[in-house]
Amino acid sequence: MPRSLLRWWRGPASATAVTTATGTPAIDELYRARRLPLVRLAVLMVDDLPTAEDIVQDVFTRLWRRHGTGLDALDDPHAYLVSAVMNAARSVLRRRRIARAYLPQRPDPAPAAEDEALLGAGDREVIGALSRLTTRQRQVIVLRYWSGLSEREIAGTLRITTGTVKSTAHRALTLLRAELGER
């Protein structure tokens, strides 16, 4: 990282930090000088202020447990902190991704009672058959036969070619006919 960018990143507060005999800042001064920029960095990574604050607090806690108040063992405490915050943010994102992968699927919403009363048995069969089509097939069929759009209008709406609209509609109608027993 270029020196000017490094100075900008560390900010003016780090220049006034109290240093130990070896020239490294004390942990309390480092905390005062670097906490806000590190929280900003963590917010950019995890997009959540409370989590970002927790990350930075945990990093400083681990730093204090490992090195105490003096940071003489560290060559560049600022670089250590940035690296630790980035690693902690990546861990948070990894845990979020894993948690989302194991979320149970939401149950399908129950239809309204008046919808069930107004629908006949044939309508329920058609709706059930439509639900078994792919998303694109269902979109094409609904736009064509319920909304009354032309193939060109459907193509513009779905941002696909007219040929794709035709072939998708043909396949969907074939599946619906097979499912509903019509020819």
C-alpha cells in the first residue's frame, strides 16, 4: 500500500497517539485512534453496524489478551488490526451464508377462503397444473392467455426473443394438455 494512502487510512489521530518506549502505540491509544475507521471497514464488509462494532471490539479484545497493553511484539499494529477485522468479517459472512443455506423452506401460503369457495374443481386442477410448470413457462402462459398479450409484447416484457416465447408456450401447452388430459 502506498505511504500516502496508508497515512490517509490511519488518519491524523494516529500521529498523536502515545507510543511505548519502542515506538509502538499503547493499545488504549490505538483503540481511540483506529476504532472508527475499523468499524467503517467492517460495516462495508458486513453491511450491519452492530455486527461491525462487535467485530472491532472482538479484534481489540483478542489483541489485548494476546499482547497485553504493550504491542512491542507487533511490527505494524495497524496492519494487524486491518487484517484481523477483515478475517473476522469474512467469518461472519461465511456463518451467514451457511445459516441461510440451512433455513427451512417457507410453507406455501394458504389460499383465501373466498378464493377456494369461488373456484371450481376444474379451476383448481388448472392452477395446480400451472404451478408445476417452470417459472418462464408459467409467465408466458399467463401473459398470453390471461393478460392477452401478443408474442411480441411478451418477448419485450420478459426480455426474450419471440422465438423463445413461441417455443416456451408450445412446451408449456403440451405439458398442460398431458397433465389435464386434454388434446
